[in-house]
Amino acid sequence: MSAPWIKFYPSDWLSKPALRLCPMAARGLWMEMLCIMHNAEPYGHLVVMGRPLTDSDLARMVGMSLKECRKSLATLALHGIYSVTADGTIYSRRMVRDNAKALKDKENGKRGGNPDLNQGVNPPDKGEDKAQNPEARIQIEEEGGTTVLPLPEKPEPDTRAAASRSAPGAKRYFFESGVIRLNEPDFRKWEAAFPSINLRAELTGLTGWAGDQTSWFFAVPGALAKRDREARLAVERFRADAEAKANAPKPRPCGYVP
């Protein structure tokens, strides 16, 4: 039986760009789904009494119309918010991963702790220890773990920038302009979310404004959405005007010629 509470990190919820690009209805549905999946077996899967929920089941449970529910599910799927098993069951990757870790930690606790760390009172001698200067190295957070690199002899003013230049094969941002920094997956998602504008040009134009915002990561998508909407409406007006002119009755020629 799952705990009566669920781990929820507001910072993770607010900082995930794919989720922030979803409309409020889709985000609200996802929260409802998280609560259902917390009480599900297997944990983290959208099932009730072992049976996967259909779109109709979910719509009834959360109080949405079937049309709105399907639209919100499609939006969540488009932004990669959830995953689907081979038999079509929706599940939360984060919940499944956290649950697997909790079960492993619980099993290790029964055995006296993590077997990789628990080596008895006197662990084996690893040889002579060499003195380390804790300030003579830096850590760079990367996907898959933390890379420890020696600190340059003459560090640059921006330690993070210096680290990225000194690290062999270090990943750089796909787009960077002022405070706006995006990796390629996030850039591509924003590009798909705002198809009516040139994303790179718009981000460059918003650089100065973004630097004055408390949190550019939340402010910029709103500005982009407004510009995308304006660009889309401008195209629609242009097409409507062109169609109106094409369908306008042409003046009939007069029979009198001076």
C-alpha cells in the first residue's frame, strides 16, 4: 500500500519547460493523474484495480468532458510528459524511478545498509592516501553524473564559463544570448510550441528584457506565446483580405466608349 502522501517538489514542477508550455487544463489533468497513479498498483501507472483507465474513465474521474480530456492528453503526450507501456498503459517515469529506488533502499536497509558501502568496521586498505586540496578542483554537473575537473591555474572571472571551456567535450548550450540559455531539446520544444515565429530571432530580441525579469525561464515563454499569437493572427488577416479581394465582384465594363 502506498503512503498517504506523495513526494512533490514545487521547484521541479515550475521549472520543467515542457510542462510549462502545456495549457492550464492539461497541467491540471496531469496533477489529477499523478494522484491516481500514486494509489495504483503497479505504482506510478494509470490503473484502477489493475485495469488501465480509458479516456472515458479518466474524464469521468476528474470531471472533464471527454473532448477536453482527450485534447489535454494529446497535449501532454506531445510534450513528452508521460510514457506509455507496450500494452498502452500511461505511467509516470519519475514515479516509477523513485519507487524503484525506494524499494532498493528498503531492501538494503534490511541487510544492514548499502552493500557497496558497508565493508565492515575496518574497510580494506586502499594504499597511501594523498593529500588533496579541496579548493584545487571544481565539479561540473552533467547528464549521467558529476565530473570533477582540476581548477585552472588562472581561473576566469566566471567559474562556470571557465569550466565549460576547460572541460574536454563539455556540452555547451544550443542557444545562448544574455541570460537566455537553452539546451537543444528545450529549444526544439519551444520551436514546436511557437511555430509562427522565428524562435532564434525572437529570443535574441528578448535578451535585454529577459535580463530584467525575476525569472526569465517563466517570463520568456509568455512573451513568445503573445508574439506567436500576434504573428498567427496577422497571417490569418492577410489571408482573409486576400480571399476577400479575390472573391470581390469585378466592376462591369461600360458599353460607352468616348
